[in-house]
Amino acid sequence: MTAADWNGDPRVTWSVQVRDADTDEVLFEQTPDTVLPAASVGKVLLLLEVARRLETGELDGAAPLDRRTTPRVADSGLWHRMATDVLPLRDVALLVASVSDNWATNVLVETVGLRASGLLDLVRDVRGPEHPPALSLANASAYAALMGRLHRRELPGASQVLDWLASGVDHSLVLSSRGRDPLVVDDLVLGKTGADDGIRADVGLVRTGGRTVAYAAFATFDPEHLAVAVRDLRRLGESF
């Protein structure tokens, strides 16, 4: 199957785009400008801001960050299961990239400020009507372009962000077809996923067939169509 053969199930709302990461040519898209909730994919923007400040010297990667200054959040991540309250900034960022750590995310947001983080809100165990409706919003066109720019090192801190994202352990969606061990870091695949009720999202880079592909895929759906959305996201990865 090629990308041209892929068509997302109509029971799911899609925003999908695939680009050649070197030339920025659009290889495939389906409603790429549709803005959808992006769940944890928005954490890529937070990591980019942290990496930019590390590059300019505004932040020190060895600086200790104390999680006790930020309310505890659980769900995805490891820090809420760890004994230590203090980690160096670089390790906090690595937790965000590798296991989408929610508590680490909020500590970084506190460090750079919500306005600069690229997120709409902190991560919350319970999101009420008084809070923004989503952690982040996105469309595939913007994120496929962003991943291409990171690949081409066009943004300050790009190399650091890619190094962090290469440690990501969630290959359950688009990257599942690549057959890579997510616990082994290499430069053949990398990405960032997002998941919430009725939401699945995945952005990343795949080196295949002598070129690097930048992809972004966002899906929203009714709960009974979760399996359909996951199936089609995995099929998208098979098309590269």
C-alpha cells in the first residue's frame, strides 16, 4: 500500500499530512487543515521552547527542578512513581519526550511559562468546565511542516528536540508497522503520540526508501470507533 491508497475511515474525523522531510514536498494529505484536539502531541512545542532556551543559555540543563512546586498529576509518565522529588532539567525534558510524563510536563510549563509553552493549559487529572477544553489543538499541515523543519535543523534547539524524541517508547500508532524496538534509540524512527478519550494523535519522522518522511496524523472519534481509528493510523505507517 502507498500513501495514495490510504483513506481514513469516515466514522473518524481526520487531519493527516505526510511530507518529504528534506524537500518539504507534500506526499499525501487528508483534510490537513482541520484543527483537532492534539492531546500530548502539543508537548513537542514545550520541548522546543526548552531546547531553544538551553541553546541560548537562558536555561541550564543541569539546573535542579523540584516537582513539589507543581501539583501532582498521574496517568502517563514515571515521575509520579519515582522516589526523587528533584531532577536536572534535561532529565525532566527527557521524561516528557520518552514517556510523555505529565508531572514533568507541568514542571517544565512552570519553568518557561504557559504562554511560551505552546500549550493551552497544564495537564490535569480532571479537566472541568472552568478549564480550557484541551491540552493542545493542532492540524496536520502545521505539525508535518514542523517535523520537517526540525529534521532540516531550521529551528533553534532542533537537534536537542530530535534527540529527546528519539527516546519515545510509544510506537503503538503510526510507527507500529516499522518493527523497531521502542526501547532501543536509533535515528530511523522517532515520534510523539497523544491519547485521550476520543482522541489519538501521532507526529514524527521515518527514514525509509532512501528518504526521510515527516508525518502528522490526528483523529477524533466516538468511543465505539477507537479500534477503527487505531487500525487506520497503523495502516498509515504501512504506506510510507
